[in-house]
Amino acid sequence: MQNFLFVINDAPYGTEKAYNALRMAMTLQKEHGDRVEVKIFLLADAVTCGLPNQKTPNGYYNIERMLKGVIRNGGEVKSCTGCSEARGIDKLAFIEGIKLSNMKEFTQWTVECDKVLSF
């Protein structure tokens, strides 16, 4: 089993960093299934990726749907508590399956994973 950690640092929309990270995570899960483990850590403005009910135009990628797909396929998603507090969203509901976390756990994930990809 190969473990992948995706670190997303950018807002869900405005650039395609979150989109590209999630595309790769989803493809890993689809193509390599039980041979990979996917973890995603949301930092900085990426913590807003974890907020539910964001509306996107038809035909445009939807980060919420993508995150739910990763979670549904066994991926873990954590969001930085400090970054969420700084943006005033730490008390809001996140997408089901996303949990607030901290630097200690982020560091542990980094040490445990075979590959760390930063977007």
C-alpha cells in the first residue's frame, strides 16, 4: 500500500489548485483502489474548500462533490483548525467527513505518507 498526502493551500475557486489536487486524488483512488491510501490536508485559504453548499455554474467543477467522492472512496480529509479560526469559519459546519485538525496531526501524516504533494 502506498500512502499519498495532498496538501491544498489555495481557495476552492479562483485558481485550479484545489481542483487539480482533487482530480489527481480521485484518479489515484479509481485507478489503484486498494493499493493506495489518500489523505488530504486543507491549509490557509483551502480550509474554505470544506464548507458545504457552495454554488457553482453548470458545467463548472464543484469542490464539494469532489471532496465527497474522495471521502466516499476511503480518503481522509482534515482541515487546519488555526487556519479555520483565522478565517472565522471554525464554528461552521463542514462537509460531512471533514474534521478539524492541527499541526501535530499534519506533521504525523507527513511522516507516515510515502508521497506528499502540495498544491
